[in-house]
Amino acid sequence: MSETPDAAANPSPPQPLFYKTPEALTAESHGDLRLKSGADFRFAKGACAVPITDVEFAAASRWYPIVFATDPVMPLAVTGLQHENLSIDTDGQWVAEHYIPAYVRRYPFVFIEHAGGLALGLDRSCDRIITSDTNASAEPFFVGGQPSAFTKDAMNFSGQLQAQQRTTATFGAALAEQDILVERQANTVLADGRRYNLQGFKIVDAQKFHELPDAVVLDWHKRGWLGLVQLHFASLDRFRDLAQRMPKEVV
């Protein structure tokens, strides 16, 4: 996906999005570290699209257009019309009523390959990570050499998200198999005359969707995928909301 004016970007972000230096979380390497409490989403300020899972479609569709990246097919919540997440304010806070995708809430934790398997990791470059003696109120990663309750909660949350990503990948593969995704672009003209052209994403073609074979429709109904497609269609109206939330041009 790319945005103009005079801007080119790829909002099918490199994976994993946000993570600069992910590393396996171990007591040996991170036993004296803590995570500062309080939300700070500035790490996501430059993201105009964020991955979501199938269970998030209903909540995300209230605030964001849901589109699809490809290779592999992956749903994205569009959060801005250029290189800016319009749901994050200047203090790094997510706008109160807007849904925060689980992918964002998981940060700085992530599952990574380690010692031939998967291990809970974290982005060591996260600026909320501090040494234990600088802020006693921050959450420790380890207590007595063992994962803290905070780290165990993060592991459970990450595990749930990973499972949801697997089921979402199955849905994406089905969309690709039926060849019903088509490339689209969103052209927006603001009241002050500025133009934005968001390109490179795909949506479900309504005609192809309605022409799906009966056997596929029945299968998708049982899996709950018909509802996901309808939420996707409804969410596309949110492009107008994004245009209205664009900051006024400073003269």
C-alpha cells in the first residue's frame, strides 16, 4: 500500500511490525530489567495500518477500514492516510474510544524462534524497558530468577494472539483460494484541497463474493467467515472518518 501526496510507503509492514531488536527473554539476559508502567504507543505512531485477527473484526470495523495485504493474505486495520497513526495523540496515548488492536497491545513482547523452538521474546529497543533500580514501580520480567506474574500474563496473551493469527491465516488462505480479492485505492480530497491516494491494498470484490458456489457459502457460514466479510464491507465507510480526522494544514 502506498500513500500520496508525494509519498510512497508500504503499509503491508515488514514483519514483525514495530520490533527493531527482538530477542528471547531470559533470566540471564533480562533478570534485572523492568517495563515502565503506563501506556505509551509512540512506537506505533508511524504505522498507517496494523495487523488484526478475525476475532477483532467487529471491534476494529467501528473505527478503521479493514483491508487485506497479500503474500500471505492478512487483514489490516487502516489507521491513517499517510505515515501517521491518527488514533495516537501527541502524548503517545491511543484515542480513548478507539479500539486498540491486540498486535499493538502485545508490544514489546513477541514469540520468536529460539533454540529450535518458540520462546517469548521482547523488543530490547523499547524505550519503556529500564533497569530494576531506576523505577521500583515498573513491572519486573523476573523475580528470583523465575518469570514474574507480569511475564506469565504476557506469555498467555501472546499465545492467545498467536492462536488467533493461525485461524485468521486460514481465513486469508480461503479468500485467496476463491480469488475474490481485488486491488483498490482510496482517493481522498480534504476540504483544504489536499489530496491523498492510498494504494496497494486489496478488498473483497462484492460481485465475486455473491457468486461463490453454494458449497463454499455453506462452509463459510459454518466457520463464521460470511460475517467477517460483511464486517469488512461495512468498515470501508471508515475511510471517510479517517479523512475527517486528518490534521488541519498549518499555514
